[in-house]
Amino acid sequence: MTDAITHSETGASTQPASGPLTGVRIVEFAGIGPGPFACMLLADMGAEVLTLDRVGARKNLKSVAGRGRKVVELDLKDKASIAQVLDLLAHADALIEGFRPGVMERLGLGPDVVQARNPRLVYGRMTGWGQEGPLAQAAGHDINYISVTGALAAIGTEQKPVPPLNLVGDFGGGALYLVVGVLAALLESKKSGKGQVVDAAMCDGAASLMSMFFDMTAMGRWIEGRESNFLDGGAHFYGVYECACGNFVSIGSIEPQFYALLRRHAGLTDTSFDAQMDRKAWPELKQKLVQVFKTKTREEWCKIMEGTDVCFAPVLTMAEAPHHPHMAARKIFVSRHGVTQPGPAPRFSRTPSAIREPASADIVEVTAAWKGQA
């Protein structure tokens, strides 16, 4: 380790800052999964994010989740580096880390130490199990965190649960709740002048995402058992169907008027389809729809139903999605360093988000600039 913190190729912008978070300064401790994704969102919205990574890590310019920020290489076991990190954090608005509980404290970078130097700092902590509880120190992944919330048990086929990628735990219940928490704490700190710790646990967030289903259960509108309800593949009018070409389409014709359009465009004149909300009729009606959708290709069904109020869409692969007319018209996907990737979201009318491209800077210069703006 050299005397000064070294920096690698960076993801900061050479263009004027843009986005509603312009002027917000965030220090990210490098990790995987929800932490980097959360920082990608914050950087897209204009925040200046410095990522602290291990020596020799280097910046991967093609990384989607790593876009839009500078990378600083350092050895967190080196006391001189810790001192420099504390100096950097003294002029930051927020910190984001995703280590197991206790790691930051052992490094000498726990909330008490850092907030003693910078009382207004928002300290964002991303974990699977949370900062305390019987499982706080246990290893885990998205699939484990959503297992204990009721989410995984509700997703999949009648035979067994199916992991919904790592969208529900890592990104939905983790990263997005971390971003919401950090932004809320930043707003509050502007009024109070005091920061606070944001404990974002994936099991907490995934449980929160299940709120509507707990609500419907309480009202008697949702029952235990996959493929038994109108949103879990049980209903014939809300699901995925294979076409003659082997590709798939999705329908979500829940409301009566949309269901009537489905019947009209699919030629469902059989009176048995009158029993839309009869759970006992769903298995038979689903099998009938299976046969109906196999009579035409996906392209043919698109010509008949896409753009109508049937609530219809083709099921596209990641390779196909960027070329869909609607996705292309809104420029939802962009190409960066030869990599096709989703662009910034959401969209802002006056302070648009943007993917900021790399520019080089020295960590000493960055620290000095932050001091000058403090």
C-alpha cells in the first residue's frame, strides 16, 4: 500500500452534472448485488458517488451496476487509509456499505466514529438479515431472504416454488428500499442537521413488498397455495401462454371490460368462459385457453391484441426487448461501451438523469474539492 490512496479509471462525468441529486456526495464501499445497484440509481440521478474498492480492483467500464462513479483503490486494513477515508467521509452526505454487521465497526468506520466526524452523515447499511436478530451473522443470498417472508412460497408452480431471479430480495426488497431510506434520511437531515443509520435488510423489504397479499388474505381474497389465486397463475385470465411458434404471450385481463375484450379477440364464445371469477372453473378454462393460443404464432397474436385493452404483451427475451417498438421509441435501453443496458429510470422533466461517462481524477484532488464545497 502506498502512502496515498490510489485511484483507478473512474465513472465520473466529463459533462455538466445533471439530475435531481446533483451536489449530493456519497461514498460507497464496494460490494455486489443490491449495494452497487442502489448506487447506480443514485449516480444516474446526479449524485457524485465515490466507490472505495480493494487495491488492484480497477474499474470495469462495461459494468452496468458500476456505471457513473469514480473508483478509489485502497487497503481498508491500513490505518493510514482509514484516516483518509474518515477525512473523505467528513465531507460526504451519505455512506453506503453492504458488509456483515460489525465489519465496519471493526475497521474503525462504524456509525459512532464516522458521525462523530460528520454529524449530518446518512449511514446506509445493506444486508440480507438486518443489523440484529438471530440470523444477523449468518451467510445468505436473495433466495434465503425471501424464503422467510412468505414471498418465495407464493411464487412458482403448484408443485414447487420457483426463484423469481433475484429481483424480489436483492433489488426490490433490498436496493430500492435502501435508496428510499437514504433519500428520506437526507431530506430529514436538511431540516435537523443530523444524520442517522438506515438499516435496509432484504428480508424487511421483501416482507414489505408482500403487503398487498397480506391485505388480500385478511379480506378473504387470497388463499395459501401456488396457482390458486388470480395473480399467481391460478386464473386463466392472468398468465402466460405458449403460441404456435413456441414463443409466449402474457395476458392480464382482470377487469370485466378487459376480460370481455379478451373473449372477443380470442373468439371465446363458449359460455363456460362466463364464470370468470369461479376458482373451480379456472383449471378447465386455462386448458381451453392453452389450446386457443396455440392456434396462432406470437406475431399473429400481437397483431390481434397488442395495443388493445386486453392487457396483453409478448413475452420477450433480454435480446429481443430492446427492439420492441415501444421500448425503442422511449429509448429504454441504451448502448454504453458496447454493452446494451437499461437507461436511467425514473424520468425527470426538469433535471433529467443521465449516465455519466468516465473522467480521471486524483483522490487527493477529489478530497480537496469536497472540502472546498463543504
